[in-house]
Amino acid sequence: MFHRRRAAGRAVALVLGSCLFGLWPGRAGAADPLGDAVLFGAYAPDLPYKDEAFLDLEKKVGAKLDIASGFVDWDYVLGEERDQKLAAAGHVLLYSWEPHCDKRGHCISFRDIAKGRYDTYLERVAESMKRFPADIYVRPWAEMNAYWSPYQPGTKRPRAGSLAEFKSAWHHLYDFFRDRGVRNLKFVFNPDVGQDHRNVPIKELWPGRDPKDGHGYVDVLGMDGYNWGDSKQQGGESWLEFEEVFAQGYRELTALDETAPVWVCEFGSKEPEKNDGTKGSPAPPDESHDKGAWIQNMMRSTAFPRLEALAYYSSYLPDHDNQRDFRFESSTSSLNAVRAYLRSHPRQKRAAKKHVRASR
């Protein structure tokens, strides 16, 4: 998914992070360290259409992962056999649910969805989810606020539309399943946390509550963000710790809803031992940082008391522009940090802390 990303504006988060350490909720020790409090999972390429890479990732880290994260199109019927297999193995399913463009070039827009033109597909999903024995967490139009997103409201991109049309489409989706008694399809409102001035402010996209009965249109607050590493000598990004990446986004999201849980739905760190960038997005080696230490620092953080889940983006496309080696196995240090965490936090103990199983 990194053809969509740039790290512009990440330095703003660095400044905010350094200024706000004493102001974040939980900094006084009220919150447990993230490593003791979260579900921990990952994306691996091709999930859920193929599970080989994900199963291989679990072998590499030596443990079952709580969350299986993937990307599905609007020809994928949620809750079908592949999802049943993953859920039966004990995984919580988290999918970016992305309306597509067909072979003839027609794209599914906000307006199409709000007007019910894809209700036949949604009905198939509803019937499937009624039979599904667990929850599936979906993030429609993930990172919709970002300037590079094909869904960014306010643009003329085929899969987008106005802010009002975005909210209408979101409301239609949420109400469609609620009206049919489908409670195990959980909606994740999932912007990108980058502070680029070209992004739509998160609060302008917030679906809000139904004025008729006051119910909320969001089940989980989601955040995506990355440490792209240090390439200042090319005029680019700066190395950011996990807390620095997510500080501002967390503050903005939790201000919108006082009770909804927070998930980090995509995140990763550059591998500083290597030059893993491209000509258009250089990322030279950086001897002053260590990815294993970055992961350890993240797990020790107490800055995000409402954060319940982490889904790492373990992927690398070396020939793709704007890329970094975000994989767990990008270095011995990184892989060992993940293995050590999973050994010291057995899955069943961590999963027992959270009620993420079906709430039917």
C-alpha cells in the first residue's frame, strides 16, 4: 500500500512529541505498558486471499499472532470460508475494506454507496456475517484523510466525493448492517496520523452520532502511521519513536469519542541497518538507531491508555517507490525484539485482557 504514502509532515509530530510528553494521558503511570495491555498482530502479503505468508510470519516469530490483518475488495464476502479458517485458529480479523474500480473503469463512489447501488453485495455480506461465529473489524476507506488517498473527500477522484457524501456513505453502511441485526461486523474509523497540510482534518470526517437515537457510527478508533527513518541529509524525514508518530493522532481521535477503544491498524519502522529506500525516497543506513530498540520502547509506552490493539505492517517491496523494509525480520535486532515480547507475553494471557471475541 505504500505507493500511497509519503512521510511529509512527520517532523511536525516529532516537535509535538517532544513538547507533550508530560501532557499525554497515562504518562504519570496510570496506564499499563502497551506490551501488557494490547492484542498484537500483523499484516502479511496477500492476506486473506492467501495465508502462506502470514503463517510463515508466525513461524518466524515463534508464536501465534492475535490479529490477522488484510485488505479486501468489494467482491469479497466477509465471513466466508477463508475467514472461518483464520478465526477458528484463534485470530481476530482486521480488514481494510476498499471499494474498487472494475475492469471497465467504473469506480464505486461514496454517492453510489449512499444511494444503495451496492446493497445487493452488502446483503450477501450481511447474510454471511449472520453465520460467522466471531467479530470482523473492517476499516472502510482506510486513511481516507490523506492527500494521496484515492478516497480523500473533497477531491474529484473517482472513488471519492464531498465530505457530506463520505458521511452519507458511512452512515448507510453502518445502518445497513445494524438494521439487519448484524452486530459482529465492527466499524473502524481509520485515518492516517500524518500532519501534512494537504490532509483533511480528522474531525471534519467524523461520522458522529445519529440524531434520531444518539447511537454512534463508529465501534473502534483506528490510526495508521510509520517511522520512515532518518534521511535529513536528503531534506527528508526524521527518525520518530512510536510515541512521536501517534501522539497527535491519538489526541485528536480520543477527543471525538470519549469511550471507543483505539487500535493502531497499520504501523512499522524503517530498518536503520540498511539503505532500504529508492531513488525517489532515499533511506540511508543510520547507525544511531536500532529497530529492535524501537519495538521495545513501543511496548514499554504508557502514553496511550485507550490503545487495545497493534497490527504491524510486516511487508517490503524493494522496487516500489516510497518504500521501507518494515518487516519483522528486517534485522536480527528487530526479529529478536518481537520474539522476546511474544515469549514474555503468552498469547492466551494477552487475549484474555480484552473482549474482542464475538459480541453477539
